[in-house]
Amino acid sequence: MNALKLVAITLIAAGVLALVYGSFSYTKDTTAVKLGPLELSVKEKETVNVPVWAGVGAIVVGGLLLAFGSKKG
């Protein structure tokens, strides 16, 4: 399997996951207060919404790469 097919399959999988889940979240550690040796940190949960057009676009681009990327003229 060459690199172009791997990129195409990855794009298709990422597009399908974006359409199925619609968003993903992660936890970010931030320092709230730092007084000498005492440090208080806060964990913030961030959510990133993935637009539908981005998921569909990734599937289309991955499909086009998979269909036409390996053809040699």
C-alpha cells in the first residue's frame, strides 16, 4: 500500500468519524494561581465542534484520491 492510498483511507475514516460524532472534547490543564511553592491548577474541558461540510469534504477528497490518485497517464 503506497502513501497516497494511506492518506486517502485516513481522510475517509476521519470524515466518517466527524459525521458520526460531530465534535470531540479534550481536557486542558492551566495554572490558576502560583504563589511561591504553592501552585493551583485548573482542568478545563474544551469541546471542538466539527462542521458537517468538513466531514463530507474529507470523505470526498479521500474518495477522489483513492479513485484517481493511482492512475498514471
